[in-house]
Amino acid sequence: MQCVKDYVAKLTELKTIREKYSLNTSDIDELIGEITDFKVTAPIIGNFSTGKSSMLNAVIGRRLVSVEITPETAVPTEIFYGDNKVTRIDIEGNAHEYSFDELPLKDLSVRNTELVRIAYDHSFLKEIENVKLVDLPGFDSGIDLHNQAIDKYLPNSLAYILVVAVDEPVLKDNITNFVKELELHGMPLYVVLTKCSRLSAEEVMACRDLVVDIISKIIKSDIKVACIESYGDVQVDSVKQFMLELQQNAERLFEIKYAPRLTNIVQSTEMYLTDQINKKNMTLSELEEEKEFLQNDISELLHRIKRERVRFDSQADECIKSIRTKINNDLESASSAICAMVQNGNNVNEKINTIVRNAVTVGIKTEFEPRLQKYLKNLAQMINVDVLKDEGIKMNVDQLSTDNMIQDVVMKAAPIVLAVVGALINPIGIVIGGMIGAFLDSALNISQSKVKERKAMEVTDKIIKTVTEQAGDGVGAEIKRYIVDVNKEIEKEILRQKELLDKSLEDVSMRVSLEDTAKNAQILKIQNDIDNVKTLGV
């Protein structure tokens, strides 16, 4: 991709300039390594038996992934253009290589395999060489590791393909809730209806209209729909068109993702070089005084940030409390339905999972995320006002707060916390199952329906209390862990800026004793480097 080559060239030149002044280049190396392998990650989602794997095999024209799978054997599978290499990543993170002739891989299990990567030298995959397709397990598997795998892809994905079978066109809550999350993140969504040859053309169009009507109530953008068969001679030209569109948009999506990071590197480099110019006429005593001021400013800034952090921590506690209350209220609102399921001995895990997940999603978006945004904006303002005082070296506050901090940080907030919800439901489900089992055992000796209903409601109340406590505690702990990680990143950014300014003062000090001619020549070289750096911005 041309934009990748352009960014690598710009970053390489920036690295050369930084190395000239003995500046840290680890951030440049990290970004070059990341963008070199850039692909538009497009997970394929849907429930089990909707034809996701069959559709992928038809798109490729070869049986790469198995269609005879169970929830236990379904693992995420990444497919992209490459050199016919098959890799299985186990749950410990170890890589295992396989022959291409061994596809589709057998004896896979979600208990021992995190994901499979298939790099295939195929004509159509070459056409979409900047797109990575991901065959994800079904939403309705009932396996919590699947929920965590699905959530894991959300922060790094740039588009989704939703597969719906026309023989079951009503989207379940787990799908609609996930589509809501995609809309909140502004994620493009394509819809594919499968098994269409089983119905008449009129029936297929009716199903299509129904699905579009359901999704259009959630997302604002136009909904693109393809209708295909999943078995036999599958015609997938319309699906391929979706994927070709992703390829066409790859450069735009790349710019959205990486332009802020390039800007940050350019600005920090320019900051150092401009500071060299601004301090060119300072004496040694003035430089020492400036250094002392800088140390004091940094110390005061860290103190103010600590106060801001304490304030935000108290707000986070309020947010966690609100989410816990919402979990409880939503479960209470569904208590009649849960009670009926308890009386009938039904598995209530999926319903409770949906209620809790939705409550946490809404809570994060309405309670946690606005507070997080304000916190990051306040810190960004502090960094600019307190550290970057010199005119001409101030970072753009909007760019720093919106692009470099908030967008990336907030994007990762919901999936991380939601993954905890998925991890919690399994042990909670075991406890719930025990409660229902005990109720059913005792209900055998209860003949009066009102007594049985009262006992069932008591069990329901215990279930709601247990889920509220454990889910609330788990989400609260994850939010606090997440905040710790955010604060570490912020502190690292501040120290990085301090390091640049310290380095600038030291370098200027070394040049103070130079003769005017030599000093002016050095300044001219620096000015030329500043001009070069400015041309490398987006």
C-alpha cells in the first residue's frame, strides 16, 4: 500500500534526524513494525450454523476451514494473502506450524487453541491483500472463551461482516447488543443473508427487509446486504464486492488509525529542535535557571495530576456504583421472566448474560466514558500549559486530547470490561445452576402452586443478588485496573516530554562555549532539520 510506504519513508527520515541528536527512537521503531503488517481486520460474526465458514470457503474456492464444527471445536481463524503458511497459536501463546495440506485443521479445541492463522497465496486474497478476514465462533455457543475472543477483536477491527441465515432472520439479543457496540464505535457493518435458495425470491426479500429494519433501528449509516446460498455451488460475488470495498478503503482506514501517531512523533521531534533554536542565545547561568524551573514545573505538574487522579478515582467509584445499580435494576425488571424460567428448570445463564452485558455496555458509555474523556482532556491541557510553555513548541491540544489519547484509550475501554463480564458468567452460572437444582429438588414435595412460586421467587432474588455482587465486583476491579494502565501511559508521556526538554537544555549548554561562527552554523543546520520535519507531518 502506497500510504504504508510513505509512512515508513517519513518515519525513517524522522528516525535519522532523531539519531543525529541522540534522541530515543523506540516509538518510531514500534510504529514502523506495526504499520508494515497493516491489514484491515474484518471479523465475520453471527450465530452457529448460519454458514459463516461455508461462505469463507466459497469465497476462497477451497476448504480452508471446517464446516463440521461444534461450539467446543470452534476457534477464531484469520485468513489473509500470504505464502501458504498455517499457524496455530495455543492458549499459552506458543506457535505451531502445519502443512497447508492439513487444512482444515482437525482436533481443535477452544480449551487449547487461541486462534489459527492461514496465509494463502490465492488470486482473490491477492486482490484484497490489505484485508484480513476473521472467522469467529458463533455468538450463541454458550462458551465464555468465545465471548472473550469476540470482544478482543473489537479494539483492533476496522469493519465487520454479519452473517444471518434466512431460516432464522430474527436477530437475538446477543447479536443486536453487539451491533449497538459497533455503532457506538462508528464501525462499518456489512450484512450477508445465507441459505437463500431454501426460500422463494419473495420470501428472501421479506427476510432481507426484516433484517434491514431491525438493524436500521440501531445504526445510522446505510446497510449493505448480500444474499447468497451456503451449500453446493455458492455464488459469492456480492460478498466479494464487500471485501473489495474494504480493500479500496484500506488507505483511508489506515490514515484514520495512524495519522495521529505520526503527528505526535513529528510534534515531539519539532518541539526538541525548536527548543534548541529558542535557547540559542542563553548563557550557562540562564540555562541552569531554566533547568531548575523545568524541574519545578514537572514536579508541580505531577502533583496536580495526582490530585486530578484522586478526583477521577472517586468519580470512577461513583461510576462503578452506578453500573452495579443498573445491573441490579435490569435484573429486577426481568425477575418475573427469570422466576418463570427457574420454576421450569430452564437454563437462565444466557438471559442473565445478555442483561448484564447490556447493563455494563450502557453504563460504560453513559457513566464511565464521559468521565474518562474529561479526565484525559484535563490532563492533556495540563501537559501543554505546564510543560510546553515556549511559543512554537506547544502541541496542538485538540490533536493530543482527541486523537492521541482519548480515541485510542476509550476505544479499548468497553471490550476490556465486557470481556470480564463473559469470564464472570461461567462461575456465576455454576452457582445459579446449583440454586435452581436445589429448588427443583425441594419443589418435588411442594403441591401448592403459590408456595412453589414464592420459593422460585426467593431463588430468583438470590440469583439477582449473587449476579449483581459478583458482576459488579468484577467490572469494578477491571475498570480500576484499566485506570491504572491509563495513568501509566499518561505518566510515560509526561516523562517522555521531560526527557526531550532535559536533553534540549543539556545540548544547548554544550554549545554555549562555541564561537559565534560555529554556533551559528550549528543553528542553521538545526533550522534545516526543523524545515524537513515539518514537511513530514500529515
